[in-house]
Amino acid sequence: MLSITEWQKIGVGTASFGAFFILLGVLLYFDTVLLAFGNLLFLTGLSFIIGLRRTFFFFFQRHKLKGTSFFLGGVAIVLLRWPLLGMCLETYGFFSLFKGFFPVAFGFLGNAFNIPFLSALFRRLQGTSSMV
């Protein structure tokens, strides 16, 4: 079993609040303050969960520089009060950064839920590049 430190628990809470504020900012017609606060909380929570060094190495790998530049550029544009353009850039950067994780997540969801339609859908979304 994996042990979770207190810092990682704080990071999960901080990242969750960040995701909540981003969702709330989008629902309230791209409120700049909520989006900026959510971005900062999400990045802070991520660094608490995996550590500062791993966060830096995750974002600045050679094959992830395009996604990193779009994601962090979107964060900067949201902080400069252009929320719609910033969120579009962030979304593209997020999908570009985490595209290797999606097949693994869909594979897990397909096996976790024994609902016939959903498990078939998640297996189809999983594709062939599963790491499980």
C-alpha cells in the first residue's frame, strides 16, 4: 500500500480547490479572478503532491515543451485578464501535456465499472496504447 504524506494530502486538497475554482470561474462566464485563483491553486497543489523537482521535470521535458508553453502561457494570459483566450490555450496545453495519461485512465474506468455500456465505451476510448 502506498503511504501518503501530510504534504500530499494538503496538495490534493489544494488542487481540488483549484479545479473547483476553475469550474466556478467558467460557469460564471469566465470570471478572471476565480480562474486566476484556480490556476494558482491547481499548480500549487500539483507541486505539493509530486514535489517541486518532479513538477519542474514534468513540465519541462523536451517532448512536452509545446504543451507546457500553451498551458503556462494560458495561465499568464488569464492573469493578464484575457480569460477566454487564456482558457482556450490552457485547455489545449492540458490535453497536450496529459495525452499519455488518458488511455490509462480510460482503461481503469472501463475495468472499474461493470456497467455494460460504459465499460465498452471506456475500452474503446482506451485504444491500444495502454500502459496497464
